[in-house]
Amino acid sequence: MTALITKLIKDELPELGFSHFGFSALSKPLSFEFYQGWLNEGLHGDMKYLEDHAPIKETPQAKWPRAQSALVFAIPYFPHPEGKADFPLKAARVSLYAQGMDYHFWFRERMQKLCTSLQEKFPDEEFLSFTDSSPILERDLAKRAGLGWVGKNTCLIHPKKGSLFFIGEIYTSLKMTTEFEPVPDFCGTCTRCIDICPTGALLEPRKMDARKCISYLTIESRTLPPEELREKIGDWFFGCDLCQTVCPWNQKVFKGQLSIETNLTLNEEQTQSLTEDLRYILSASGKKLEKDFWGTPLARAGSFGLKKNALIVAGNKKLLPLKEEVQKLTHHEKLGPLALWTLKKLASVEPEKS
């Protein structure tokens, strides 16, 4: 049975775009105690849903009683497999995974196709597809399935694939018996990911304070970032890739294609494009932004989050031409204090009046 499933999956992998896969018995995650301790320390910030979902992550059968095993899949996102031709931004710095359509939709659709094929072969069994929007400790499961090791940057890394890939799962009532050899930890003594993090979010190897992480601050957080972190966000408009792009394994796989600049050096034309991107964000209505970013990961930040991020980048890059747009937001109920902070940053480059 296991051999039949493996062959069926391997036959469909190229068409679906998956790079590698494995499977594992669905039992208590090996890292659950560490995860629970991380929650207890409050390092997850305002993501309360992570607390709420912890019991299901510990015992998957509490929600999916028939689930016995998990098929785990990886699909690369650089270059992005589902680009968006009319992506609204031209120059704003966006995390590599977000430079296209939202993987929660298209990745799950691809796995669902595989579920359909498996269901035809095993009509009495159950097959359920998931992405990271479900209560699953994905990296723990992927490690057990032989897809990589968990690096010091907390990401799953494969020596031949790097770490720029999404992880998805199919839970099944089938009992998979083959054990995958774990991928050895090849991080060694390297600390490049920890050293490069602008905000010091990586407290120690494999332990992140989400409250300091630029991705959390620009995507998940629904509050203004602390003033001491705003400058450190730099020019990141949505997400951050630094702890991955600096990784020697990604540098080896992608051969110099990945930027490790904490702040990008822009020429005049690029600065103009960034200014126009941010002017559009700062001046557009919430409905306009919702419409333009629908179907992309950036929609998750919402109008408030996108404008918040635009104000931070405008201030850090000292984009004086945006002064008027920033000024209009100084009376905004939530964004007002941040707009005033941005104005102070802009005032530092404004020419003195004679």
C-alpha cells in the first residue's frame, strides 16, 4: 500500500510543482513541549489563536479522529509559481513568498487534486488537505517526514532545496509504515541568520520572539510597532527574508540571486517608483486596497496594516515628496501617532527656510 501511494504521488509531483515530499505517523509533535514553553513566555505576541489551537496540535485526533498519517509536501516559492501580472506594487520591498497569489488558495487546490486521485484508489479512506492556516505544527511534521531540518532561523532547510518553499499536508486514515531518515542538522556553528536580524528577534538558535520579528510587525500585528523598532524595520514593506536569504544553504542553491542588504540601495528611478507605491497606499481608500490586493498575501495586513507599513518605510527612507500624504494621516484615530513620527523623520531632511 505504501509503495502504491508513493508511486502515485511521484507520478503527479512534476505536474503539481512539488519539489519533495514524505510522510509520517500522526502522533504528538516531538517539539510540543518547546512550543508550549514558547507560548507560555508570550513570544507569540497577539497571535492568540496559537494558544487556542495548541491542544489540537498536541493531539490531532481530537479534531480529526480518523487521521493516522500525514503526507507532507514542499513547493518552492522562488521564483513564485503563481505570479500576479497586475501586482499593485513595483518597488516596495515585499517578502519573496508574497510576490504573487496567496498560497493558501492555490497550494491547497493542488493538494486537493492529489486527494482526489488518492480517494479514487482508496475510496473507503479519508484524505484532508491543509496549509498553515490549520492547527498543525508543520515544521515538526515536515522534519519527521524527512523534508529537512529546523534551522537556527526556525525555518525548515533542505541541503539541496534550501528553505524557500511552502509546506502543506494531507491527513489520511491510512496507516503509513515506512520511516523516513531524518535529514541531519547542517547548521553547524553558523549564526548568520541570528546576526543579520535587524531587530534581534532570534533570541537564540531556533527561538524567535515574534513581537520583534519584522514579518510579524508588518503582517500579523494590529498595533503600531514600538518606537525603538520602527527604524530597525528599515525598508521592509511586507515581511522580511533576511534570516533566510543570508543562509549559506540558500546562497548555495540560488547562487547569488538573493539579496542580503538590510536596506536596499536605490537609484533615482527606483526611489521614484517606491515613492509612487507608497503614495498610492497612503492615499487609497480601504475598499480600493482591499480590491487591488484581493487574492494576494498582502490582503492579510488590511488597510490599516498597509498604511502603517507605508508610513514606516516613508520615514525610514526619508521620502520627502510624501509629506502631504503623511500630513493627512496625522489626525487618523489609529495611525495619527505614527504619522507624526514619520513627519519628524521627514523634517530631518527638509531644507531649512532662509
